[in-house]
Amino acid sequence: MDITELTVHELQEKIEKKELTIKDIMQAYIDKIDEKEKDVQAFVTELKDEAKKQAEEIQDKIDKGEIKGKLAGIPIGIKDNICTKGIKTTCSSHMLENFISPYNATVMEKINEQNMINLGKLNMDEFAMGGSTEYSYFKKTKNPWNLNKVPGGSSGGSAAAVSANMVPWALGSDTGGSIRQPASFCGVVGLKPTYGLVSRYGLVAFASSLDQIGPIAKDVEDTAILLNIISGHDKKDTTSANIEKKDYTLNLKKDIKGKKIGVPKEFFGEGINLEVKESLENAIQTYKNLGAEIEEFSLDIAQYSLATYYIIACAEASSNLGRFDGIRYGYRAKDFKNLKELYTKSRSEGFGAEVKRRIILGTYVLSSGYYDAYYKKAQQVRTLVMNEFNKAFEKYDVILTPTSPTVAFDIGSKSNNPLEMYLADICTVSVNIAGLPGISIPCGIDKQGMPIGMQLVGNKFEEDKLLNIAYAFEQAIQFRKNYKPNFIK
């Protein structure tokens, strides 16, 4: 038995039956990192020695009856833009290369309360800006299904680490698809929760009105378990929703007969790869067989969403990244003659090309004379997008689309063409604009053996319904049993 092949809920069963110890599990994951990391390149900071020590301490406390939590000792990986006290939080940038966070993000406090063990900080596109994890200052993460392909981004390190069995699950962040797209490319499950459901306190901001922390896991049940842990109101985050806490595993396994699924025709048109389209059509048939009601409808916002997203996201990035000036913290240029030169050199040397590109674009759309024409207009279109979704959810329980128009592409094939890279977000960005929950689950593979992801979008704070409909499909096709990355076979 390969311990690292097991889901978290399977690990929990084996711990309860005393078939596995925390030390067994931790050693298995450390061995897997030693074996796979040199090829996959998913970690920025490995915490293997610390994790081993923690595993021994937790096992000792479990044996003495001092810890009873079901998740005690379970390993996890953390995207490197989530603050971890006493551990580097680099955002995969030269700007924060040596930054050690003095505090924990709220999600980390919740992880620590469960006595989970952080196995390391995971690679990402610099400051979460990118769709391939090629824009990291430190390394390019590879896709475990094919090491010549990208894992997606910006949470590519998180998705690749779960896919390669180096961690059983991980936390990522999603601003315009950065959890769902890499989950799709790497054949795992990724959930972007409703805006405000999970605290953003301690998440290094890219675009504050769009960013959301969420889980990446091997299956839907693990996704629900991790969402239970990280969700909830937080006084430290003014955008955190003060709503009643739910148990997302409660309705997970219910029958979905009679559930209404809307399929927007605009998401299946020009630009969608034929094999992706075929796989989604098969998924729709599976839902029909499960008793769900499927209806095609028009959601005429796709053509506006991408431009709206990049205007809002870049404007907020320009504002948020103003704090990295070479004075307060982060990278500081060595040679400068005056204050202006210190700012210029520190930012020029500390930020990578993609981050600079987005700061420049964001500063432009916020500048005098252009604010009304671009940023204000984008915010007005955002309201239209929300209204369109609200209308759709009066009729449907969830909306079904591709996660990405294509499967994972070759490393280097789009990194020199930013526009082509941005177009890969066409299916995911509208969900962030509207603040909705969205999940990507694997629904098949193409002729080259690369995974294809299906996106389900739910109404605000209806993650329980979303996870139930995703779970029913997952159980029907048994993707994990039928397909494995070439790297793991």
C-alpha cells in the first residue's frame, strides 16, 4: 500500500483503526518529496525536519489521550502567499525572498488548532499573477501528468504537490481562477469559495475584491472537510461574512435527482478545445443518468468578463503593491543616490516582468483622465455580471462550464505572449467578479493522457449544494481509480 495515494478521509480511517500512525504517514510523505520534488519543483520552502519532529510529538500526545482531533498529524502544503509565523512567505518573488512573517494568517491559525502539520510552502506565479507558475522568481513547477507541461497557475505548486502525492491536500488562493485552473490541469479538485466565506487576513493581497483562499484536494470529500476547517467569520477581515457556520460534509452524499443544472452555450463556443468539449458533453450525459435536469441557456457575459477582470485586478494590484518600496520591508536596492532612485531601483530589481506589466496597466486605468473610461466602467460591468448570475440562479442549482478552454500547455509556449495567457482564464474570471463559489473536478483525459476539468458554479454561500452535485459526478466516473499521472504509474 502506498500511503500517499490515500485521501485524507481514508488516512483518518486507518489512524482510527490503528493501521497507521502519524509517524508512518509523515515518513511516507517525506519519502515522496525526496523522490519527486527534484522533478516536479513544487516547493519553495520544505519543512521536512520540522514536520518529522512535530509528527513524533503529536503521536506521543495521541497515545497519551491528550489530542483527540481527527485531523491531528495530517500533513498539508501551503501556498507561499499565505503568512506563516516564523517561516518564509516569499510570494515567489525576489521582492520578498527573505521575508519571514511575524504572524499567522487566520487560515493558518485554524490549521494549527487542528494540529495539522505544514510540510512546506508551495511555489506560485509571483504575487499570484499568472496562469502557469512560470512567473516564479525561484523555479518553474512541472505538471506531474507530463513534466513538459505547465501545472497551471497561480496555485500551480499546490495543485502539482497534491497531484504528485507529495501532500494529501493544500491551500491555494484564487483571484481569477488560480485554484480551479491548476486543479483542472493537474487532475485534482479545487474549490474557490464564496467571497467572504474564508478569511483573507494574512493572505498577501493581489486584488482585494477578488482574492479568496480555498482548498485543493484529491477528492470532493476532502475538499469539504478542509473547507469546514478554514471557513468562518473573522473580525480581523472586514470583508469576512458573518453567517451561520455549516458542515459541508452533511449533505455531501445525498441523491441529486431533480437538481437543475444550467449549461451556458457561450462557454462551449469558439476557442474551446474539441476534446475538452467532448469530455464536458459526456459529463452532461452522466448528470442526466444521475437524474439531474440539464438545460442550455444564454449567459451573455463571457465576452465582457475577461476585460472587466483584468482592469479591476490590475488596478487593485497597482494599489496593493505600492507598499513594496524598498523602505519598510522586502527587497532594497544596494546603490541609489536619492529617495526616488531608491524606489525606482528597488521596484525594478525586486519585481518580475509580469508583475511590472500588471502594475503599469493598473496605474494607467486609475490615472487621471482614464479612471472613468476604464476602472469605473469595469465596476459598472461587474454589476451587470452579478445580475446575470442572479437571474440564472433563480432557475438553476448550479451552472456547468469547462474550467479551462484547453488542457495543460507546454512550458514556454505562452509565457512570451501575455494576451494568449490571459485568454486561458476566460471560463473562470466571471466567478470571481461576481463573488461566487466555483469548483473544478476532473471529468476525463484527452488523447495525450492529460486531465480535463469541469467547473461547477454555485450561488453565494451554497457550497454545500455545489459540493453535493460535484460529489455525485465524482462517484459516478471514479476518475482517481481509472486515471493516474504518468509520473505516478
